Amino acid sequence: TTTSTGIEDTTGLNRKKITSTAKGTASGQITLYTADDFAAIPYLYVKNLATTAGHKIFIYDDTTTGDPLQFQLDAGDFGFIPMHGDKTYAAYASNNPTKVEFMVLGKDQ
């Protein structure tokens, strides 16, 4: 059964440590979503599990030149964001390590 939002599938809830404090080619970043993994517009749930204010995670578009920042979350913050399905989204943090919780929802191909 298809819902009106097109959400039929999920990646499942994941928790990972981000150890990179830089975007781009630095190791220790995590990929939250890979371009074209879902057929319809996917939604990203992401939560910064840090408990110290100022310990931020930064989500950026890893597909576009210059890796533009899409949004940031301070300790304890979360977001539920519709994404462009043709972009890869990755994350780095202000502190090493910072735990993040995330899940992608949408319609798998």
C-alpha cells in the first residue's frame, strides 16, 4: 500500500560516531544518504546525541562543488528534513567524537 507521502521504506535507525571536524575529503565523516538511493523525495531524520552545548554536527551536500552546508544541529537538537534525492548528504562535527542518530524514510527504488 502506497501512502500519499510516498514513504514506504526506511534505512532503519542508525547511530554512529563522527570523528571528523572537517568537511570534504577528511576521514571520519559519515554519509547519511547516498544520491539516488530512494526513488521519491526522501526525508532525513537526524539527531545530535551530544549533551554539551556547542558540540555541533554539520550536514553538507557532498555532491555539489564546494560541499555547501545544508544545516547544523547543536547538542540535543534534531531535524526531520525533506531532501533532494539526487544529492549525497554527509556529516562532520565540531568535536571528536560526536554521536549522531539518523534514518532515511522514503520509497526505495
